[in-house]
Amino acid sequence: MASLLLDRVISYSYNFTDNDTNPVTPPDFRKPTSEVVTTQLYTATLLGLFATISFSVLLKKLPRLYSSRRYKDDSNLRLPGWDESSLFGWMSVIYRIKEDQVLEYAGLDAFVFLGFFKMCIKLLFICCMFSICIISPIRYHLTGRYDDGSDDDGTTNFIRTLIKKNDFFEGPTPYPEAKMLYLSMYIVFTYFFTFITIRLLMNQTKLVVDTRQQYLGKQNTIADRTIRLSGIPIELREKNELKNRIEELKIGKVSSITICREWGPLNKLFHYREKVLNQLELKYSECPRDLARSERYSENYNLRRNQQSDVVENNPSATDQDLNTSEQSANEIEENIIYDEVQLTERPKIKTGLFGLLGEDVDAIEHLENQLKLIDREIIDARTKHYSATPTAFVTMDSVANAQMAAQAVLDPRVHYFITRLAPAPHDIQWDNVCLSRKDRLIKGYTVTIFIGLSSLFLIIPVSYLATLLNLKTLTKFWPSLGKFLNDNKWAQNIVTGLLPTYLFTLLNFAIPYFYEYLTSCQGLVSHSDEEISLVSKNFFYIFVNLFLVFTLAGTASNYWGYLSDTTKIAYQLATSIKEFSLFYVDLIILQGIGMFPFKLLLAGSLIGFPLVKIQAKTPRQRKELYNPPIFNFGLQLPQPILILIITLIYSVMSTKILVSGLAYFVIGFYVYKYQLIYATDHLPHSTGKVWPLIFRRVIVGLLLFQLTMAGTLAGFEGGWVLSSWLSPLPFITLSFLYDFQRNYLPLSQYIALSSIREHERNNYTETFLVEEENYAYPYLITDLEGPMLK
């Protein structure tokens, strides 16, 4: 089919006719007209300008919300400022911030993340230049189309005017020679774009590895000197035995050991205490200030009466004057207590029954304070109890070098025993999950994994039928009146079949990742970093498989299942569907890049929720946390840019529009994320740059898919499989670079080389250990039981 269509296009360009060809199929919804793309461009531009101007205004009005990291209590963090009287003064400051400053202000993960965007900008700029200057003019001269698979539009008319000025493209070209030139161009630029992508990817890999080694080689924190040891035998689950065992291996001295135990009951007590403490602070905020600390009258009365009796009992020789003074004092106190009884009726009340709806009304502050005291006594008692040890421990070595050697060594010949890993930072640890037994952790992990797998398979159905139901013919079949209305009104048809799929795609891309984030938090992973990396994989799998492959291939449900029944057609059908989707993805990238990216500056969740949160922030603790920076999660932000890069690579030879749209996407995204990571958000997980291997592997997948698509495109011509065979070396070359990365660069992306550590030690002559506030002691065993924060 693709061969017939392309031959028809080429023959039409040179006044050839083919009476045997079938009529061209009517336009499909997935190939929206150029008017729709133009409308989307205008809409996205207006949205982007509105968001940018709104952010600039709000930044002046609410600087503590939109540049909250500038106001953090951190003397080491000296972020560059700007002229706050200027509406757009922040833009020039963001532009001037360099890579080493990003590393200093936002950490290694931010450096890697923004470095990925810079690499994409370089790559797409090179591809755009060759596409605009060479590929599209040749394609237009031979086929009459500026992009493969798109309709004639204003862009083509503009290019026609430019091309006519070049004598090189004038004059008729014989059909066989035109076809060969056209196909040769596809083969040459498939090789070229593959090699330029690999070159930039390897250069960025070397930069990340070198920066990581230099940056982490200078670190000497407790996190850098600590390993996480799992699979500890039962007989070694005591500090002294475990320390002796490790030191017998002569991999260094052990400074301290924290053996993780099943502290589940203590966890529950602290979580309940936190809940009661928050309720108590809220009741204090609702109580008038002069009544908040009023003493309970019954206790005062008894106390004073007892004091008066003590005067007589302890001093029989007390004078009448003393007794009168004591009695007078008691009478005054009793009068005050009567007044206090009236005042105490204004203090907040609480019901002690079920869910706070039933039972007797009691003084809320007194009731919650008694509860807090009771919980504190239970916690103090629980801290003295014995808890079963788990097979996990955090072992702090005497130096970073010894910790790195221990983390990379095989300590035991038995399988699943004495498995070493680098430890996450203390603030990065999920202590509730660390306390789980091996059985509970495995049950949680497998349950969530199976559930995510089933949900991903289930989501294939709505995504595939979304592609089907938005087809005009299918809509007419299920809803005849709507189909007739759309058929009679071109503007409505463009909205429903052109713009609507893009917005539904965006909605699915927004909602599901947060659902996966929740599921990942229930998986029992030991640290926030592990959760983040796991979330990157899960969300990318979802948007790549469900929102790209399924959505692209599913023209109809019957075709979709046909692809699965005959896998030999996948390359050809993928290439055919890719062509039909070209303007749809232009539409999507324009909306995501130009329209949606600037809205990220507004921190929409914080902006919408800020008035409500501010109204509800009644306690000093809540008001203190009001301006805390939002948390930047790479698991939510990274998968979509990787997918956009893959899409632009796939279309790099076929569509200049997508290349230009992709370039705009990454340029805008680079500066938006640069501002967020430096000024507006915090990234809590321990910054070690381990996200780069995930990026590298997925870009390689994108290159393989690009090569498969181009092979399928060439296969659509007569004798196309011979032409496709010319691309057969490319997958092997690409996979060889992946093998090289896995073998030589991956260890440097996970560990610190000993030479990097020793070089820093030589430059500083002596190893210095700074006094650190963090440690690997179980926090609920040593945390002070603080009272309510009242001011």
C-alpha cells in the first residue's frame, strides 16, 4: 500500500498516471490537516505567553513561593539574584547560569538532567539544519512535498518559492533516477543521524562520568563511607560479630554499624503520635490565646487547699495572721477559679467516641495532651524492648575508598549472602520499609509489580480504542447524529478529529504517572532514590508502549490485533502508521513544548492549592512549612522528554516540522527546568547521577526503532527489502555501543574510582572528617519527643 501511494505521489509530480492504482483513502483523524496544526501553534503560543507573563507577575508578588530556595535557611546556598523591579529580569539570570553553577546549586542529578536537554538541543539543531537545507528541498523537488506524509500547506508554498530560485533543482528528472535519489537520501541520512546521535550520546556520557568522578571523589560525608549490607546470616546479626566478620576480610576498619530490626510497632506509635500532635496544635490554634494555658480548676483548687492544710500540719505554731493570709489567698484563688470555669467553656471540645462523633464532650486540649503523654510513655517503654533483627545493616567504614571497595566486592561464596551496595543518604532512607522483614518486602514488591503489569496491559484497551473511536467513520457508526454534524461542519470535524486526540493524549500522559508514583511508594523500596529510578522505568514503559506504540499502530482494533498475529508486518505497518501520524505528533509536541512547558513555571499544583493551604495553615508548624519548595521528581518529569526525543529521531528523515517542533520543545524545557531546579524546587534523593544509564538505554531503543521505521519505509517500494538490507549493519553498530556502555561506562556511573578518591586525598594532604549531623541510627530510637509548636 505504501509503495502504491508513494509511486502515485511521484508519478503525479512528473505528470505520470497509473490507472491501476486504487483511489486514495480519505484523510484519517491521525493525520490532521495543516489548518489544525496552525491553529494548535497559535493556541499553544497564546497559552505559553500567558503562562510566562503570569509567572513573571506572580514572581514579583509571591517571591517566597516561586523562588523559595533563595529564602531557605542555608548559608552555603548563595543563589544569584536579579532586579526585582524588572518583570523579566529573571530570564537573563537563568541564561547566564553555567554548568558548574548548576552542579553547585542543584546537585549532580540536576546536572545530568539538564545535560540531557543540552545534548538534545545540539542533536536536533544539527538534524534541523540538514533537514531544512538538504532533505526537504530534495524531497520537494522529487515529490512535491516538503515533508513525507504531510499535506500541501503554506509551508510547502513558501518552500516552493525558495526552491525555484535555485537552478540545481530545475528541470525534469527521469523517474527511475528520481526514485533512486530519493531512496538513497533516506539511507544516507539514516546512517548520518544514527552516527551523530551516538557521537553526542557518548560525548555526554563521558562528560557525566568525568563530572561524577570529580564531584563525588571530593565527598567525604557519612553517606559516602557507608554501605548497605543485605543477606546477613542469623548468627552474625549482632554488631560485634558482624564487625569482626567484616574486618577479618581486611577491606578496612568499621566505624559504626546499624543493624535494621523489625521496628514496626515503634513506627506505628510514632505515626500515631504525629497525628495526635497535629490535632493538639490545631486545637491550640483554635483556642483564644489567654485561655490556651489556663490550668484545670479542679487541680488548682485541690492544690491550693492542700497547701493551706500543709501550713497547719507542718507548722503548728503558725500565727493567726499566717492562717488568715493563707485563707485569704485561697479565697482569691477560688474566686479566680470560678471565673476560669466560665472561661474554660470557650475552650475547644472534642467527643471521645467513635470517629469523634459520639461520646462525651471533653476539653480537647486536655484530652489530647493526656493522649500525648500516654503515647510518650509507650514509646519510651517500646524503645527498651527487643526487636528481631532483619538481614540488612548499614555499615560505615573508616574511609570512602574502603566503602567503595566493599561495595564492589563479593564477600561470600554463597548465593544471596553478604550482598553489598552503596548506602543511600540517611535523609533518603525509607525507614518504614527498612524495618520490613524479607518476606514482607518480597510480598510487597511482587504484588505491586504484578499489579502494575496488569494495569499496563489493561490500559492498552482504552488507548487503542481511543484511536479507533475518534475516527469519523467509527463515530458515525456509534453516534450517527454527531457523525453527520461533523461531516457537515469542517471546523467541528477538525476540533474533534484533529485537536481532541492531542489533548486526550496529554491528559492520559498527565494522570497515569501519578498513579504509578503511588504504587511505587507501596513497593517497599529502601530509599527515595530507588523509588525515583523505579518510577522513571515504569512511567517510560507506560508512555512508550501505551501512548506511542499502541496509539500509533492502532488504526482500528482489527488492524491492531492483526499486527500481533503477524509480527513480520510490524516494521512495514509501523512505518505506514508513522507517516500518517506526522502532523499529529507535530500537534502534540507544539502543545507540550510551547503551550504546556511555561505552565510548569507556575507550579500549578502549588498555585491552585496555595490559597486553600494558606487558609488551612492555622498552626505555627503549618505556617512554617507553607513556603517549603515543592519536590522535583525525575520519575514524573524525565520519561516524557525521552519519548519526545525518540519521536523526533524516528521522524528526523521524514518530517522537518517535527524536528523544528522538537527543537523548540527542548529549548523551552531546558530553561524552564533550569529555573525550577535552581530556584523553585528541591530534589531530596541523594544526588549521585545514576539516572544517566536509564537515559542512555532508552535513547538506544529510540535509535533501534528509528532504524526499524526507516527499514519499513524502504520496504514499501518495489524491491524494498533489498534497500532495507543496506540498513542491516546499523542495529549491530548501535548495540555494540550499548554493550560498550554497559561494560565500561556503567561501573563508573555507579561507583567512584579509587584513583579519583586518592587524587583528592593527595591534593588535600590529609583526610578530614567534618562533624556531621546525619547518622544511620534509627531515628525513632533517638528522636526527642517534642511537644506542640505554639509559636
